[in-house]
Amino acid sequence: MKAKVNAELCVGCGLCVSTCPDIFEMKDDKAVTKTDVVPAQAEETCKQAKDDCPVEAIIIE
């Protein structure tokens, strides 16, 4: 599974970082992914972060 953040949509609320800090971090007031490939142990919280994103900026493949 891979995760990305659409920087054009991201409003920098930080919800994904608090939900899944293993994958997401803030950089210049926008969320970014720390890694392209999501480890198995972080898949559930990564999916939760995607579902909770208020602007649907997280893409999971």
C-alpha cells in the first residue's frame, strides 16, 4: 500500500499527523508522507487518516 498527500488540497490541519505519525508529518504548513510505502503495522491508521481528512487530500493506492 502507498500513501501520498495532494499538496494543493492540503489545508495543514495536522489531523493525519496526529492519527498516523508513522507515515505523515508537517512540512511548511502542509502534510507530507515520510515514506511512500506504508508498513503493514501502519495500514489501519493510515486508512483512518485518509477517511478523516477534511479536504480528502490523502491518496492511498
